[in-house]
Amino acid sequence: MARKALLITGQESETVSTLARNLIEAGGMSLFARQMMQMQAAGVEEMHVVTDWFAQEFTREIENTRQRPERVLVHGTKDAPLKLLEHNMDGNCWFLLEEGVLLDDRIIQHVAQHPAPTAIALIPPLCFLEERTTHGIPVQFENIEGFFGSIAKLSSQTLSATVRKLNSLEGLPNALKAISRTADCAIVNVTDCPLYKAPEGREVDLVWYPLLKQKDGDTATDIMLHAAHRVGQDAAARFLYRPLEDFGAKWLSKAPILPLHIYGLAGLLGLYVTYLFAAGYIVPALIGGFAFGILTGIDQKLAHLKRRASKIDAFKPLINATLEWTWYLAIAYALYPVAGMASYILALTLIAFRLADQIQVEFFRRMAACPLYNAAAFDRKFQIIASGRNISLWLLLPFVLFDYIYLGLAVISIYAIVTFFIHQLRVLYHTKALMEQNSDIFQRNFKQTKIL
């Protein structure tokens, strides 16, 4: 079953007479380019753009966007019905997109996965998106009313039956009403979309935002950055680095810079930090370590804005951890003339317990399908101060300023041990609860073998 998409666009913005709404930039690219990327990710092979305005600009965007459906065709309003019928084959699945709306991938997936051959996304009244529906398309389907959720799935039969209404923005509300009356149509409530996103480790509000004028692009960028914020961050990342990461990602999104460039710079900085620690330049090394954390955050958020993924993304946690561990060994190397092998013992102890902690935390995540830092209120609070790269470097800073570097290394090593055992107790606590919840046998055994 081939997937195809239809976008009726080219309407001039209400306030900017020289720019179509779909050509407004958000997150470093036009909304149209983002829609093409989303359609490619949804498995769309062919995309049709119906417009009488800015055809050259849309064609240029098609040529400049690599991540797009294999074929993207532009049609005029008069020719659109016939052209669409020529490309409509039996069994095709069509996506109808609303112009000028920043749309969450989860809404697209929710509609695409609905079992009905034809489905219309609906934003009900009085939901959490209500404040953004001022400029939405109001719809009423029999006893159901609300706003068009900016995407609909059409069967080939439904497209053929309603194609005459699908060549202008003015006729879109009537077209949706006609589509809703077809026998194979279902109304899909967008508030039923799952909110949990694994990469962010939290529930993230749906992104749905109409773009009407140029400055709306900046607001849309802020919305996407907010959606990219991750839970499970320590105090430094959450309160110090996050504003700098957001500013950097937003500014760099407008430049021809890829996330991989930022990560490459962060990697080079990480190696230079190792050299600085080993050479005894501890304060500059710490500053470099702080900058490394900010750059890795910018890399992640810039990748989210520009919808860029690389083959090394899966290895970034390992690369980051390895660089961090070389920093502790470099500190031990710098302290060796004064402290001898004791400095290496502390550094290796720190690395060993941090590695063991990461292993047990990852084991729990895979077993419980939930990160440990989000398992309970205590875990969320403890994660703010738990031993990690940022906390260790900031904890080391006052000892460095007062020239007690060896003592500082000992303190962050001890703190890594404390964090490991606190996490271990929490893993045991939550594992026991999971076993009792999901198995009567485990529950009975725990009760029978109870000592106290």
C-alpha cells in the first residue's frame, strides 16, 4: 500500500503579503521543508503540493531538502483534481495536511496507525491545545465539534470522491465535512495520542501551533526546544546549562551548521580538557568541562530542531563517558608526583563505581520500561544532586580554587560510591514492587520469607 500526501498551500500570510505561511522558518528551516521530512518519516513516497502562489519558492525548497519523499510534485489549483486522480491508484493511502501548522509527529503516527481507511484528526474544545486553536479550522461532524487537527488520512476511494473539493484552502472545511460522511471514516481525537517520549524520558505535551506571521517562527522554535528538554538532568544541566543550550541551539539553527559539527567540536574540546588536566591546568580544564556539557546539550537540541540523526548517535553516551573517565585519569596523572598511586586508586574507584551505577540504572530501565530517575518522587529529587559528570566537576571546583585537588578527587570518588549504593537500594526497592505487582508467586514468596 503506497502512501502519498496532499498539501494545499501557498495562501499569503495575513500580515506578511510576500510570504506564504508554509515558507515561514521555524527551527532553522521552512515549515514546508519540515513537513516534507515528516512525510518521509511517515513512509510517504509521493507528495503533491497544490498552490497558485510562490510556486518557484516551493520548488526551490523541494530541491534544497534532501530528507523528503521520493517524488514531490507542484500543481496549480485548476489542474490539481485531474493530476491527483492520475496519481491515485487503488489501495493508496493519502495524508491531507493543513497549511501553516507546526504538527507533532505523534499526531501523524496516531492518525496513520488508526485501523480505519479514512480518519480525520480532531482537537476537541476545552482541551490543553485550546489557547492555540484561535486560528484553527473549526469543524463539526454530526454531534462532534472542535478544530481540525491538521492531518487526515484518506483512502483512495475517499480521495476520488472528494477530489473536486481538495484544490483550495477556502473549500477545505467543506471537504472535511464531506470526508467525514464517507462510510470508512473515523474521527480521531488528538488528545488520545500517547504523550510519553522515550528519548526525553517524560510525558511531553503535543506540539500543534499555527504559523501566521514571521515572528511565529521564533515562538514555534521555542515550543520545539521546550519539547526537547529532558528530565533526569542534574542541577547544573537543568538550571545553568539549559538556558545557554536553548540560546545556542536557536541561534545555530539559522546557520548552515549541523549537529554533528557541534558534537565534533565538543569531542575535540573533551580531548583538550584531558590534556589540560594532565598538564596541571585544572581551572581552565574545569571551564572546558563545563563548556563540553553545554555543547553536548546544544548538539542534542539542534538535532531535534533540524531533524538530523547520525550513525554515531547511539555511541554518544559511550563516547561522552569515555572522555569523562580520561579526565579523572588525567587528574590522577597530574597528582602522581605528590600523591603517588593513591591518586590513580581514587580515579579508578570513581570510574568503576560510576560504570557500575550506569549498568544497574540501565538494567532497571530495560526491565521496568522506566528510567530509575523517574520511578518515584524521591528518585526525581535525588537525580538533581546524584553523582555525574556535571555534579562531579562543580563539586571539584571549590577544592581546586583552594588548592586541595587531591582532597577534591577523594570527595567526588566517595560521592560516586554513595550514589551507587543509593541507586542500588532504589533498584532493589522498585524491583521488589514490580515483582509483587506482576507475579503472585513472588508476592507469596516475599511474604513467606519475611524476617521482620
